[in-house]
Amino acid sequence: MSPEVRLAAAFDRIDAANAEVPNFELDGEREVPKELLYGQRMSAALRAFAPEASPAVQLAARAQHIRRWTVPRSDFPMDRAGYHRWRTHLYGVHADEAEAILREVGYDDATVAQVRKMLRKKGIKSDPEVQLLEDVICLCFLRHYWADFAAKHDEAKLIGILQKTWRKMSPAGQAAALKLPLRSEDLALVEKALAGVRGDRERGSEQRGGQGSA
């Protein structure tokens, strides 16, 4: 099996798994299984941002939310700690689901291990491929999901979320985010959020400078 055929076969299996989701989302005028649409949007975001990405990154992007609905948020305590436990558990579920498919279509141990590492968020800021996936996650969120999210929360919360998102991204990812076709009101929020990030950096620099001169 050629690399291209193997990648297409893996995508088909991931898409089939995600098509089983009981929830649908509008994409234009058509209803699409929610996680199927998310995986395809992730692939599109990756192609736009890093068209030369390795097969491992392409696979991890497509499988980022694979069968996510099988672990409901309600299975965990409805507090901040419960949310983080849910997210961490999901990382393992996604990695396991993806590994099963990758082994079915004949991927080698090294590729499987790297996809697992990316889906489990191991190595953000230190592994370039893990960071690349994180950039694409943030870009996909801002491009396709931010507007609906913004409609449900107040400005203070939105600015905080934007700042957290910005800190997760690489400089290249941040530059790409500023080129997204966001609404004018969203761009205004981004500017407010970035002003806070810049302020934090300046205060951090001043503190480090003061410590160095003491």
C-alpha cells in the first residue's frame, strides 16, 4: 500500500468513526455529523497553515476529536477540576481510537507513537509537530467556533479565553490567526486580549530586569 493510499484509508476510517456521532451541525445549508465536520475542518486548517505537514500530523489533526461524544462531560464533576479530568481522559480515548485505526491500515510503530503523543498533548512548545497541531486546533477554533462561543459569554471571559489561546500558539500560529476572516467585533476583542498579553510580557521583563540588577 502506497503512503497516499494508506493515508486516505486512515482518513476514511476516522471519518466513518466520527460519522457515528448522534449530534449534527449545520455547514452552510447541510447538516453534517458534528465530529465528522470538525475533523474535516481540522484537515483543511492544517492544509492552509502547513501544507507540507507530515502524515503523522495529518492523521492527528483528522483524529483530534475522534468519537468524542462517547465520553460525555456529564460523566465528570461539573467543576473546573472535573473539566480538566474530562479533557485529560479524552486525550487518552482519542489516542487509543486513533491507534486502532492506524494499526488496521498498517502504520509503523513510530508513526503510531507520534500520533499518540500529539493527541495526548505531550510536548507542546518542545516538539514542533505537537506545537503545530496545537496551532491548528486554535486556528480551527477561532475560524469556525469562536462566534458561537462568543455569543454565550461576557467580554471579560472572552478576553481571558483569547489570551489563553494566544499563549498556546507559536509565533507563526499567532500571525496566521491575525489573518483569519474574523468579524469586526471579534477583531476588537483580539486587540484587547493582545494588549493584556503584551502588558504581561512587559511586566515580566521589568521584573526580570530588576532581579538582574539587584
